[in-house]
Amino acid sequence: MVRSLLVGAGAVALLLALVVGLLWGFQRSLIYLPDSGPVGSAGDVIPGGRDVVLRTFDGLDLGGWYVPAADEDAATVLVANGNGGHRGLRAPLARALADAGLGVLLFDYRGYGGNPGSPTEEGLARDIRAARAFLLEDAGVPADRLLYFGESLGAAVVTELATEHPPAGLVLRSPFVDLASVAAEHYPLLPVRALLWDRYPLAEQLAGVDVPTTVVLGTADSIVPPEQSRAVAEAARQLHRLVEVAGADHNDRVLLDGDAVVDAVVELAERS
């Protein structure tokens, strides 16, 4: 009997080691869920939009859609997507913001929307800098009229950018404390903090960002627990508003381009 127990325990340990090894090796395919497209042309989906190319520091050309602001005093919103899909899924958000008179830049990270490269934390940091550089240097957007909007993983991407280049305002939709905290929710039996290559320490970085910040969450979010988004709000040095959308799950339309999200961006733009 003892021998049988030892054999059984060994088999379980071997299986666990195999699972951990697979997760360690293929973790980025679980974190980043790109859709290669096609994404189409900006003018076909966003009135007044135009196709643009963003050049990263490491030489990649990324596709984007840019809609200029209605007038020179209006703010422009740099949108950082979540970990899934491509910019086409965010077109309704861009249309709503443009209808409110704001400028908008949608773009895809490396490996998304037909772009070259493979996504990593360092790579996405370079991508968002290329997007900001386009707005300031090519589109002529003043730095003090630039807002960052980050969706889920994108909230971590724009927060990291804000530590180096603070915007006029920051809107974080469904943000997590850090990537390991989310992973631990979905893989509670695995040592995710020891396994992860990409960290995205959002709350820690946000504590050093001194700009007006709005946090939007869904109270029924099954991907990023609402308490994590509330913890992010508590970490903000200048929390402007915490917007809780009752009954909304992570990918519900109301959190993609619903009134609560659009109004939060417009209101912060007007304040800033």
C-alpha cells in the first residue's frame, strides 16, 4: 500500500511538473491573444479617420487609425487595447469619442492586427511610445492636451508610459493590481509569481504618477476581479473618479464603448 501511495504521489508530482513546464514555456500565448485581422481602413469605420504608421524604437512599423480632434483646444485620446483582438473592436469607442469632439488614436501592438513582431511587456512599452511620439511629433498634439486610455492589460501599458511621460489625464478601464495577481485568480494552484516573465506592476507604478486618474470597473468582472480595480483606484495619487458599472462583465459592450466609459473619458478631458 505504501508503495502504491508513493507511486501515485510521484505520478501527481510528475503531472504537476509537466503542467508547470508547459505553462512556463507557453505563457505568452495565454497572456496575449492577438487577432491578425484584416482590420480594414480607418475611413471605412470611423468618419474622418485616416490610416497611419507608427515606427517603434526597434524598427517595427505598426498600423493605426487616427482621428484629429474637432478643434485645436480639444483633447486627444491615446487608446491602449487589452490583450485580445485588434483595433477594429475598439472602433465604436473611437467613433463615440470623436463624436464628442475628441481626437483619437487607435493602434495595434506588435503581433496584433497584422503587425510584425511578438508581444512582450518590453515590446508593448516600445509600441505605446511610438504611438505617443506620432501624436506629438507628426500630428502636432500638445502634450498637455493628451489623455491616455487603457483597457485591462492596456491600463498597465499606459500607466508605465505615464511614469515617464505623464499625460493630462489617465483613464484606466478594468485595471489589475499586477499581472501575477490576475493569474493567481485563474491558476490558484500554480506558483504564478515565480513563473511569469511579464510582470506589469500597475498599482505600484500608478502610485508614482501624479495626474488626474479615473478608474472604471464592472462589478461582475470575471476576468479582473472588481476588488483589484478598486485597489488600483486606492493606489492613485490623484483619483478623480471611481466609476462602477453595475452587473458588467469584462467584455460586455457597456465596458467597451458604453455611456459610462465614454462619459468618463469626456469628463476627464474637459476637466484637464
